[in-house]
Amino acid sequence: MKAWRVTEQGSVDGSPLQLVDEHMPRPTSGELLISVQACGVCRTDLHVVEGDLPIHRPHVVPGHEIVGAITEVGDNTETDFSVGDIVGIPWLRHTCGNCRFCVSGRENLCKASLYTGWDHNGGFAEYAVAPADYALALPTGYSTEELAPLLCAGIIGYSALRRAELPPSGKLGLYGFGASAHIVAQLAQADGATVHVMTRDLGARQLALKMGLASAQGTFDSPPEKLDAAIVFAPIGEAVPTALEAVDSGGTVVLAGIHMTDIPRLNYNRHLFHEKRLLSVEANTRVDARQFLERCQRTHLTIETTVYPFDRALFALRDLRHGRFAGAAVITF
């Protein structure tokens, strides 16, 4: 089979990935072999390839928004899935199941957690192996290209929105407007929220207005009204004080990225007083993922995608790096 491997971390404007031929993986007990049909291109992939995140597995195959058909079930695997089923393989791949986080429903904080496309090979390949217990049933009514971004961008956005505790008909600010934010905006809109977008990307602002959101302006511009909550998707630490100033008393700012540049010094009175809250979201639980995908079945979302053939995966990462598309990028096979 063919797969893209990280040969040496570095700028995607160079050649940190190589397309190689290798043996097809085989599923062991508890695993599924997936024929990959589509794989989303996430900013986390960019962080892994460019070195913002350390390499956990030498020459890893990136990609953790995988949609594909089960072609083989490992021996002695207990699962409701069968050969031929179309499933989703997300970022979270393994947790211990026994620590205080796992037993309290917070498996995303497990210290033994492992991740697709970072600790184990991911979906920038024709085939991938994944634990059956972490595979996800998918909603109907979406194409494979539309399903792929739901598996990280959608799930983490849903988790961030839930933690923001937006009141009914609340005012939400989104800092950065890529794959995750454009999904969150639709969820919030469906619940009656007013959504304001702050992003440096002009194409993303145009998409926000096309979607009927209340306003779209630059990252460091003030929204036209005080916010009840804000979610920072942009990996820019300088946006955090701006978001804290934009939320009203009692408001919440949620940081949704796995990597962010340093946050500047905060002023307590200006940024945190009046019971403002600042918190982060780490990965997701399987409960989060299933709840979100069930919500996608009830509330149909419009997923903006730019599709790249498998042999153009590096170009997809370059375009993500330079903001050359709005919405989500997806590799198809």
C-alpha cells in the first residue's frame, strides 16, 4: 500500500513527508483494518509534521479524521461492527480505563492515552488499523468528504462549545474560523445563539457572512457587542487577552487547540475580574464523540470542504499552513 510518512519534521513548504510503498498492516485482537476512503487534514497534523508537537513515533503516518470501510476484523475481537461497515476513526485511540480520569468519565485526561496519527499510524495511507472500541458509527446523509472533518474538528468544537456553557440565545465569539469553528457556528446557531467571528483570514470572514453569522472582523477587533462566551481556535496566544476583554462579566473563554503560542501577560482587573473564566479543552471522550455525531444526525450541518487527491496530501498541508481555503481540507482516495 502507499502511505505518507513524516521523514523529518520541518516546514511543509519543504518536503517533511514522503509517499512510500509498504506492507499492508494486519489487525490483531481487538482491531479493525480500514480501507481509507477520506481523511481530514487537521491543524494538529500540521503541528506534528512541522515540529510544534514532538514526534511520538518515528516516521509516523499522520491523519486522524478517517472515514473508511472495514475490510478485516482481528481474531477474538468483540465488536458490533462487521466487514463492509463504514466507520470513523478519530484522534483518541487508547486510554487505560482504570485511572481516576477514566473511571470518572474524563478519559481525555488519561496519562496513558494514545492518539491516531501521532502515537500510531493514521489515515494518510490507503489502509489503517484501529482499535474496534474507539471506532465510531457515523451519521447518514453526509458524503465521506463531509464526514471526515466531523471526526476531530467537529468533535473538539462540540466539546469546546459544551464547556463554554453558553446561555440560551447567548452571544458567542469565535476566534479563528477554520474547520472546527465553522461547524461550531452552525451548532450554536441551531440553538438560537448570536455568533460573531474574529479572524485575520478574509476568505473565512466571507464564509462566516455567507453562513448568516452576525458579524465578521479581524482577530484583534472588538465584536459589536459583549459576548457571553468565546472559543479561541486560532493557535495564537495573543488572541487570548483580546477574547477575555470581549466577554462580559461572568463570561467564559475556552481554548480549543492542542498547541498555542505563548499567551501575553494578563491584567487581573481587565482580563479576569468580574468572574470571567479561562479554560482549555484537551482531546475528547468517546461519549463526546458519540453525542456529537448523534447531534449531526438530528441537525444536518453544511460542511465546507476543499478536496485533494491522496497524492496531493502535502499540498493540502501547505494550503492549510497558508490559509488558502475556507472550511476543511479532506484527502480522498
